[in-house]
Amino acid sequence: MSNDNEHDEEEQSFLQYVTSHLSMHWSDEQRDTYLQDVLLNWRKHREHSREEARLMEKYLNTIKDNFRSQSPELYDFNQWPIDEKLLAILKQDSLDSDTVKQIRTTGVYTFPLLPTAFCQRLVNELAYFEQWCVDNGLKLYRPNSMNKYGVILDHFGFEKCLTDLMTNIVQPLTQLFYKHITLPLDSHHGFAVEYAMNKDRKLDFHVDDSAVTLNVCLGEEFTDGELYFGGVRCSSHVSTSAPKKEEEFFFEHQIGTACLHLGNHRHRALPITSGRRLNLILWCRSSSFDNEKDNDDHDECPAWCGIHLKEAENN
Ligand SMILES: [Zn+2]
């Protein structure tokens, strides 16, 4: 928590910023009234953010101090039975493979990752944690703004394990398949989503807050609920351009099989029509890649954007 001096510094720099953007034509009185109003709102917003951070800290500490996992070995990546063929390919460092398959030339890859039985054990552990939260009157933080069901794995002990999954599996594949992403992948958001008939059944068209996303189906039994993909887009084209016909395809989930795609590859989860589907999702980020994106001219469309390719073809 910051002390009063820091308060003042933060406030001063905010005020300086706002003042430098005010209209030259305003009277002193107009400026004062405006600044007071803006400052009041800013303080309210800051207090709200701090309160949220305090609540989050308390939540995480409660879990850390009290939750005891049912199967501690699941939290250790070294004990994850990663598919042997996949491991062999990663050692070879080569694109040439029947194990890691690209779906047409879409830049979406699929490969076997984990055995079904292990996925079921993960599903059981997730259920155990959710039940523990219910029993202890703890309100769960849900994965993201769109998924109302599921859990954030990083919150109850999986953070190190998922960092290892990112470093050992996602990163070498990113290096092979997505050359424009600057490595290393150095942070992640790891969560499980749940789709069921009486819960969320689908997820609308969106991009992920990640450089690369790993999506692994964990179970259990379900019909339909495919992923639909509709083109890779840069930030200027993400919501303004329809998918081209050749960009559209569906990915059918299979338990234990992973799907790897760019965060900017637009997708939606189609509704399941029976049962319950759980997926582990790992949003992998690179701070160097994010910095480059921030420094680039925002209107400039990069080569990896589906619209950029279209424009190049037309020229
Ligand atoms: Zn673009």
C-alpha cells in the first residue's frame, strides 16, 4: 500500500497530464471546476481499484493458508504424463510431423497432449476445489469477463505448473510456428472453462488477451460445442472485417487433445447440445511482443493480419 507522499505524486502526475490536455480557451474558473470534477472521479476509481486489490489479496491468502489439494502430484508439471510423441518432436525441434498437425494452412495446430485418465483426475481436482469454496463460503473469481463458470487455476496452486507447461510445451511450438512473436513467453493466465446445459453453453466471437493460446479439452461427455475460427486480425481490423470464406473452419474437441492458436485468431465456442465440457486454457503472453505492439503505429496493419494478406494479394 502506498503512503501519502506517493498518493500526492500519483495525483500530481495525473493532474499534470489532464491539465496539459485542456482547452486553451477556457477561463480559470472553467478549468478549476473541470479539474475538481475529474479529480474526484479519479480518486473514487482509485479507491475502488485498491479495494478490489485488497479483496483479491485476502481471497488468495485464504486459499493459500487453508486449501489442501486432494491430489498434490497434479500440481507438479514433472509428473504430468505429456504425450511421448509430442516430447520427441520438441526434442527434434522440427516442423515435420504427423503428431502436431496444422489445420489446413490456418495457423491453428492440434496435437495429443495428455491421456484421458489424467484429464479426468484434473477435472476431479477442479470440482474438489469448487466444492471447497462452497463449503467455506468463498465466492470464486471466474476466469474472465466472458466465462461465468470455471476456475482460475493460477489461484489455487497451479501457477508454477502452468509456467512450466508454457515454457516446455507452448514456447518451443511458438518458436516453430509463430515467428513474429518475440520470445520469451513470460507470463500467463491459466484457467478452466465449463460449459453445461444449465450453465454457459457457448462463448461469443472474440480474441484472447494473449500472444498464443493453448486450449486442451479435459472432459467429460458432451455433444457439439466445436470451436469456430474466423480469421487472424490486428487491433485495427479485429472488429471491422468479416471472415473470408477460406478463413472459416471448425475444430472439434477431443479429450486430451490440444489446440494451439494465436491470441488474435478470432474464435467462438459453439453451443454444446448435451452433457458437460471442461477445457483447460492457457493464455501465454510475451512482454517484449506487447511492447513492440504498443510502440508500433496503431494504424499500421502487420503482416500476420488476415486483412494485410488480402491487401497484398490485391496489389
Ligand atoms: Zn490488419
